[in-house]
Amino acid sequence: MRLAELSTRSGVSTATIKYYLREGLLHPGRRITATQADYDEGHLRRLRLVRAMIQVGRIPVNSAREVLAALQDEELDRNRRLGTAVWALPHGPAPDESDPATDSARRTATELMDRLGWCYGGPSGETPTAPAYGMLVTAIAALARLGYPCATADLEPYARAMERIAATDLDLVERYGTPDEQVEAAVALTVLYEPVLLSLRRLAEAEESRRRFGGK
Amino acid sequence: MRLAELSTRSGVSTATIKYYLREGLLHPGRRITATQADYDEGHLRRLRLVRAMIQVGRIPVNSAREVLAALQDEELDRNRRLGTAVWALPHGPAPDESDPATDSARRTATELMDRLGWCYGGPSGETPTAPAYGMLVTAIAALARLGYPCATADLEPYARAMERIAATDLDLVERYGTPDEQVEAAVALTVLYEPVLLSLRRLAEAEESRRRFGGK
DNA sequence: CATGCTTGGGTAGTGTCACTATCCAAGCAT
DNA sequence: ATGCTTGGATAGTGACACTACCCAAGCATG
């Protein structure tokens, strides 16, 4: 398959594919002549994954490259590959340590983790705090600054719901046979179910609001 | 309070505050002299909301302006104000109608809504499909193109979880007294709980993965 | 009252990001 | 031989969220 065909089959312009090749999100094709290269189904699949991560999952190109690199790092076992990949996902601004609300938020988050019995360490297990943990602290601090309640008890129902979601996620992942497939599936499902969750939440809120405040 | 004090109290640079004033995210201060203006606690509060929406909630400046405009539109009742505000939140690319996966995704989404008994219309009730609905269709289609299962039955547990989350959200909102406060709270909680949910999900996935695949 | 610093408003510039347009030589097709 | 297509490289584009600079008006200080 040549570049033009890869483009039509994926719906991505040749210019953009060339950009992804330059950025290392896609392996170079097999060179046929000095001016032609051959791409296969693997390229097509990877290209679709890249597009979905960037456009639907809103992952920056640089992060996508890191995630993909982690996916195929032969040095690592399955767990670490997955952990490293999720580690590379964007996670917003770091907590603002100069703000006292951050300290308070960090205490709330730690208390929540304790109550749930969660570890929040990295893939290597040496408990460098996960990026998602910083993301949580930042969000709790922002809510606190605005005067919205965010005590451990307020967060617990959300955490419990996410516990069930995570179990469902991993059930889906375990449908896949090989570790390689599982790791890719885990990343794809983590990233692409995010918009699914957020949109379902907004729809559910609209529905609940309609039910509570009159159905007209 | 003058601009400089607003800046130190909020932690936002004067240049950025001036930018927000220009963009209409913040009302102009009360003019004292030709070169001085006075800002109050309301400005500080609004500024913190704007910052949180943009930095933590990752809302573009233009969308934030629309959301805030809807919040204080005196023409509308509470439900419509809220609906209009949530309507203005970013919702990713529209579904790609030229792709057959989109048709299939739309059928899946409709079936899901039916099974849950949800409406998916707008705040005005005339059922122009909600932006969140398009967001859902886009995500399902992307998953389908990658070969990941996304049948109605796969989505239902996620939707059920979000149903409970939405109920919790609205319980929090109902703590607030006046409709004005409730509308602001609803938007703030919708936007700022999104990173909370996503980070909790990633932490829960890490925890669940640790439990299933060995805790070392 | 002169001097110099600060203030708020306006304009123009910056860095990042995700592409996109253009150019070029090599090749294939007729 | 001629002209179109291909892949690679370089430079440019438009959106975005600021950010730096300039200016005239004010206040503060000796």
C-alpha cells in the first residue's frame, strides 16, 4: 500500500500522515525505491489508533508518541508497559504548592486513598505519586478555592463508582488474548472511554435534572 | 480593590486579567478616575471560576465566555440557563457522517438511550440532539473503527454508573439556596468534577490491575 | 511644584500546537 | 520525451492563550 492509499483508507490527508511519520507516531514504510514506500495493515491500524487518541481522546501529539513508545517497549513486562503508557497521558497542571488550598486538598486525597485501600504509586511500585494523583489534588484544590465542598465523604461515592468502572474496563481488556493486544486494548480503552464517560455523565445529568425539576 | 490587588489575591497576572477583561470573561471594574478602576469580591470570585474552568477544566476561553453568559442570562429560567451553559461546553469533533461506523455508532447510542429511558434533547425540549450525544457517537465510532467492542450491553454498566454520579451531582447542587447559586454550582461541579472523575478512574484502574496481576 | 514611579487601557508580539502548502528530485506511464 | 505522481524536506498557517511594551493620567515625595 502506498501513502496515497493509506490516506484514502484512513481518511487522513497525506500531509498529515507525513507529519506523523516525521514525529515518530508511525513507523516509516518499507522503502521500495528512492521515492516510494510500502505500508501495510499494521500502519493503517496504528494510524487509526493515533487519530483516535489525538482527535477523540484529545491527547497531544508528544504525549501520544510517548504512550506508543511505552506500548511497544520490549524491555518492560506487561504491567510496566501499561503503567508507563498511562503515566504518559496528559494530566493537567501540577498542584500549585504555594497555595494553602493545595495542602488541604492533598490531605483530603490521601485520606480518600486510605479509606479505599488504594495505593497510588507508579508502575514500578516505589510509590512515586502517580500523575493522576496530582490531577486529583489540583482539581480538589480548585473546587475548594471556589467554596465547593470536597470532603473525603463527598468524593467517596465518585471513587466507588470509578472502582466499578475500572473493574468493567479490565474485564473488557481480559477478553483479548495476547499481552500485546491487552496492553494496546488497555490504553485504547482508557483513553477512548473518557469521552464516553463524560458524555454519558452530561446526558445523565440532563435526564436527572429533567426528572427533578419538571419534565417539560 | 485595584487591579494589582485582584492579581495578587487571585494569583493571576495583571496582564492576564486585562486579557480576560478584553475577552469579556470578567466585567469591567467601577471606574474611579480616568486611569483607575475598582474591583470587588464578585470580581475575585468570578476570576477564580474563570481560571478553574480554563486551567483545570480545560475549557477554551471562547467557550468559557459563552458558558458564563448563559449563567447570568436573566431572560432564561434556571433549567434553561443550566442547559444552555452545559450546551456551550466543548464536545470534541462532530461525528464523521461519511463513515459507516458513525451510522452504526448512532444506532448503538440511540438503543442505549432507549434502554435507559433517557431523553437526549436540548434545554428547550424540542429535542435538537445534545452536543454530548454527538460526543458519545464520535467516541463509539472511533472505538468501533479500532475493533473494540462497544455494543449497547458493553456501554450499559458505564451509563448506569453515570446515572448514579449524576444523582450525586444534583444532590450536591441542591445544597445551595438560591437558583443563581445553584446554576453556578451546577456548572462548576460539572466542569471541575470531570478531572476528578478521570483521575479517580485511572487510579482505580491501577489499583484493580495491581490486584489482578500481582501486587509487586 | 517638579520628578519619577504606578496604574489601567490598548496594541502588537510570543510560543505552542497541529497541521498544511510548497518545492524538489526521482520514478512510472504513455 | 513528456508529463503526472510519489515521497521527503522545509517553511508557513491559523488558532489559542497569553505577554511585553507603550502611553497618558494620576499619586506620592521631596
